[in-house]
Amino acid sequence: MLSSMTAFGRSKGASADGARIITVEIKSVNSRYLDATVKLPRIYAYLEEKVKAYLTQRGVARGKVEVYIGVEILQQTGTDVVLDTALAASYIRALEQLRDQFGLRDDLSVMRVAQNKELFSLRAPEDGDARDWADIYPVLTGALDSFLEQRTAEGRRLIEDIWDKIAAIRKICTEIGAISAADTAGYAPRLVERIKKFLQDFDADASEQRILTEAAIYADKAAIDEELVRLDSHFATFREIVDRGEAVGRKLDFLLQEMNREINTIGSKAGNAKIAHLVVDVKALLEKIREQVQNIE
């Protein structure tokens, strides 16, 4: 089943020890490739690549995906705040130099120095990595399940609407084919008469066989049978690609370009005003399909 690239998923849960409340939100919009961004609290930043790998593992192949993971700490469970004493000493010396060199008021204090967050780091317990992932994983999975379910549901709605539009295009193409066949049947005789009149006006002459041959050649060039057959073949290929059930958005986009090329050729070759109007209708439907395909993974 095709998936849309627009979706949202959210989940919230507590860690196994009840010490943390974890919230995960995932949202995505259209993108040519997979562009994943993960926002985590600083202490959990090391899990970013693991989260991205999990997205890919679950089948997210395209889209601009944003993952937000929030962690509310209800009680500490072994994480220590560590002071970088060497950096702190250097920092204090620099402040004292600033004070002495410029005659500034001495207001150095613990709280003043502590405002430099670079002096501190957080040290998790030895089993912290495994524990952090074990706590985040089920909540991330819940949000991702909801996210993927919404992607699939939206993809289903998109493809159902696309099938309706393709059915409408095929109906129009059948009408175009019927009009074209009637035009082509009478095209050669009319062209023969025009050529004969033209030759008479200029007191020129040509063999009957030559006139018929030229008329047949021009009539063949004006025929749109081949374009209609190729267009119908493209629709069949479109369904085959969809039925594969993989990330096919870019392939469908390319195929739509080929469909537009065929309908443009039909419009340029057909000299019938009714066909010209029908070609505009087909192009409008193809453009709507293209807009929807842009949102398919």
C-alpha cells in the first residue's frame, strides 16, 4: 500500500522505573529524499543516529521528517554533574585578568561563574546507554506506529482519488479516439480535393497516384492512434508500479511526465476543436494527479 509523506504521530509514557516521563512527536512533509531531524535533550543527544536508523528500519524512505523527544525527569537515577576543573580555573583566571586590567568591580561568585554552562557536563551511569534507549524505545515505537498508520491511511485516500481521475482520463481518451477516427476517415478524401484544386489554380499537374500517396502520408501524420495506445500503456504501468507497494513516488512522477508528453502531442496533431477542448481537460486532470503524486512516498 502506498504511503503519504504527510503525517503526524504522538506518544507519551513513563520510563520503567517511573523516574522519567517521555514524550515523542513525529511529523513529516514532502521531500525528494529522506531528510530526518531528531531533537533530543542534550543528555540524550547521542541517541540521534539510533533514532534515525530506527525510522529507516521501519520503512520510512522519503519525506522531511522531524522527531521531537522530550524527557521530563521526575527524580534523578544516578546521573552526576561533573565540573571541568581545568577549564574552570582558566575561566576564573581570565575573569580576574579582566577585572585587574580594566579596574572593574570584583563581583566574582559561585553563581556568577556557574553561569558558564561549558564548565559542567553530565555523566550517566555505566548502563545509561542501554537504559535510556530501553526507556525511549517503546514510546518512540508508539509514536511511529501512529505516524505510519496515518501515512498509510492518507496514501490510501490519495490513490483512490487518483484511480478516479485516471478512469475519467481514459473515458475522455476514448471520446478523443472516436472523434479522431471519424476525422481521419474523411481526412484523406478532403485533402485529395484540396490538392487537386490547388493544382488547378496554379495550372499544375500531378498523377492521381501521387496525390493519393501524399494525402495518405499527411493523414497518417495527423492520426493519434499511437499516442492514445502509449497513453493507455502508461496507465497500465502506473497501476503496476502502485501494486508493488514500495516507495514509488518518484517513479510515478516520471511516468506522469511521459503521459503529459503524449497528450501534448495529441493536442498538437489533432485539428479538431472538440479534441482540443478534451485535451485541456486531460491535462488539468494529469496536473491534479501530479500534485497528489508529489505527496506519495
